[in-house]
Amino acid sequence: MKKYFLTFIIACLFISCADDDKYERLNQDPKNPTEVSEDFLFTSATVSLGDFMASPNVNINVFRFISQYLTATTYVDEPNYALTNRNVPQSQWSELYRDVLLDLEDAKSNVNENELLTQPDKDARLGQIEVLQVYTWQVLVDTFGDIPYTEALQGEADNFLPVYDDAETIYVNLIERLQNARTLLSSGKGFAGADVIYGGDMSKWSKFNNSLQLRLAMRISDSNSSLSQSAAEDAASNGVFTGNQDNAIIVYQSSPPNTNPLWEDLVQSGRSDYVAANTIVDIMNDLDDPRRMYYFDENLGDGVYEGGIYGSQNPYNSSTHMVESFLDPAHPGILLDFAEVSFHLATATSTDLNYDVFGNASTHYENGITASMNYAGIDDQDAIDDYLNRPDVFYDSANSNALIGTQFWIAMYDNPIEGWSVWRKYDEPTLNLPGSTGNPVPLRYTYPINEQNLNEANYNAASQAIGGDSQQTRLFWDVN
């Protein structure tokens, strides 16, 4: 993996994400000063974001555990939600602030200073940067709650200790930023060769922008219904994903260094630390879900799927493994896909909300399942229809929350932070208590230890504001 060994000095400089000038100098040889191009910074930040989202590394990203898609064989601290032993919250905080947000902020400055670009082309590039920054900010908010935001990337020498902003206020601002980015994206030519998501296709960036706005809007439907409705209707009317061809994915390569972190940690490392969790395996077995052979290996025999007991030690050879296709070094990394958009639209058009967006709940729900199956590799429409018509899958408006929540969660198997958010939002499906401790599923991460030590006053204020720095403190949108 990349860039994960930090000195104490680097941690002190960057954990509060403030001193941009010193950050820039760390990337320079003082004997050969250079300026990193906006293209390189944009690509680097995009790949860092994709790598983080896809990574199963127990030191970096444990969302596949928290969503109960995978569990461990030997080292079970993280499936039991003991996340500070390896400083997992610190790793995410550092990765997203330092290697994504700061690189994108530097790219933004370089774009603005590039005299060779026309203003429309500058605007288009700035729009792409905005989409990725908003995406990253949402990941941070959805993980921690209140976070440093308005002061975090100012780059002032005296601002090592940024204040924390209210999470709901950040969400409101993020929606506004996406609405403004929509105009920027339609202005000119954006990053092309440096764009590892869409290769400069600005029409797809516009759909990505609107689909991300839809995600934000639907996340707050229980906490800010009026903004949720207006933002969702605005996003849908301006054009969201309409098929898997629109998916925002990171394209990886078949050989290092540009390989999917799943391959790096589960194949290249030579380790056998993870197996499929009985949580998802049991639910899919009960539904006779045809995606099982596309999610899980048949290492126990044809059609046999037995997940490891979640949160307990599990023998690797007698538990179901992740399927081989997920271990391909070129396996793409998902940021946002059509299945997710469809389930958001299904919720928006449900009888509980009845937002004025196109289509109806039943169609969007079926689109979400179909998109998930198609993306997994299932093209047999008869098999898909048989699944959709099962009594325990068939859409029923009276049971829409449970149906949408469960199918949404299954579909997010390869986008695990979204799977965690789906569970927190819908309270579906029922997740297991980990076998070794019985600890409750986290509702958020606790703040990094370095924030407690280096930004103590602002950490204390934030902890008090959210109701305590606990894994069981609900985020503002998690109200039911």
C-alpha cells in the first residue's frame, strides 16, 4: 500500500489540515524546486480517494467489517469495533484530509493560476475538483459527525488548530456547492487525461454531480425534510445516473503500482485474514440470491456458502471466501453507481416521502436490484425477474423501508461505507452482534487520538456539541 508510514512531525503538521505552505514544501526538493501540476494533483487525489474507499486494509479502512460483509479469521479486534488499537480513525482522517482534500485544494490554486487555460476550461476543472471535494467531505462527516471544515484548508501559518463545524451546516453547504458546480461543469473542457474516472466526459461528470447531490439530499430526509425534498427534486430534474454506463468508478490496472487495494491486501500480501461474514451470507442464502456466486467463492463446494461467524475467529479453509473476480488487480473501485441512485429514487418516491421526481418507487426499486445484478455479471433477465417476484423481495409499499434497506445494503457489498450508511439510515437489515464481545454496531467513529492531544480545546467543544465522543453517538441525520 502507499504512503501509510508517517513521522510524528508530519502527523503534527497535517492532522489539523491547516498549514498549506509547509505541506507544499514537504513535496519539494529544496535543491531542485518544482511546482506540481494541477493534472498530477487531481489524478493523485482521485486515486487516493479510490484507494481508500476500496481498501480492506485493517489499518486503514474497516467498513467491510462494520457493514458485516466480511469478518476475520484470527485478529478480531476490528470486527468487534476496537478501532483505536490500530488507530483506524486517525488513518482515515489523515488520508482524506492530507492526500485527497489538500491535493485537490492545491490543484484548485494551480488551475486558477494557469494562464494557458481559458476561463471556461478553468471553471470545468474547478467543477470536477468540487465534486471530489464534496464527496470526500461527506465521507468524513458520515464517519465522524462534526469536523474541521471552514478553517481546515485555509493554509494560514497560525491556524494549526481549526475549529469543528456543525455537521448539518456542512451538509447544507455541500449541497450548495454541488448546485454551483453544476454550472461550472458545463462551462468548458475539464481534466481529460488526468481524469481516471470518466476521461474528461463532462456530461458524465454532470450526472455524477447530480447523483451525489441526490445522495446528500436523501441522507437528510428524516432530519431536514424540506431541504431534502428540494435538493432531491433539483438533482433528479437536472439528470442523475440512468444506467451502469454512468457509474463513477476508479479504473485500476492489472499490474503494480496501479492495482486495486483488494488485490494488494488479499492476494499480493499472501495473507488469509478475511472471509465472508455469516451476516450477509445468511441473508442472501435465505433469499436464494443469484448474486452469491458473483460475491462469494464456491470454495466449500458448488452452491455452498457458509459465512464465518461475525466477530469471532474463523477457520479460513472452512468458511466462504470472497469471489476471485474481486481479487483481480484490475477490479474497479466504486465511488457511486446506478444501483445506489435507483434506491435513493425508490425512497424519494415511496409513499412516506412522495417527492416530485420521475418514476415510481416500485420501478426504481427493481432498477436498483437489476443494476446490481447486471454489474455483478448476471444478464439473464428471467433469473432476475424470478428474484424480483419472490414474496420476500417483491416490492410492497407497506414494507418499503425494510425491502429497500435490505436490497440497498446487499447491493453496496463493494461500496462498504455506503452499506454502513444504508444500515444507519434504514435500520435494515438486522446486523449481528460480534461473537467475541457482543458490542453494538458503531454509529460513528470516535475522533482521532491526535485531535484529542493536539487540538484539545476544539476537540472538547466538538465532543460536547455532538453529545459525546462515542461510537454510539448518532449523527444528525440518523434520527430514527
